[in-house]
Amino acid sequence: MAPEFHGFEIVRRGYDRAQVDAYLALLVSGTAPDTPPAFDVVRRGYDRAQVDARLAEWNGPR
């Protein structure tokens, strides 16, 4: 499976890509909430483990 825009693979059951993309845009702009939303799991979405790991890196200790 080829990586997508954010480097996340598309899998059979993953996080909704639009929701993740919107949250990442907020995160980059500095207006994201401290806690990521509960993303919907859809039929073809971003790999959940990859998204969770990346968010843990970005939202680590402050």
C-alpha cells in the first residue's frame, strides 16, 4: 500500500481521511484542541496506528 499525503497508508478499516486532514490542518495552524477528536473508522481510511503514533509525537509533553 502506498503512503498518502501525510505519509499514512490507506487501509481497509482506518480513520476517516477528511477528519484526520482537517485536524492536522488545525494542528499546523495552532488552533487545534489539546485532545484530538475521536475519528470515525471507515471502510478505506488512514492506518489508525500510524495516525495515533504521529499525534502522540506532535501532542507529546509540553
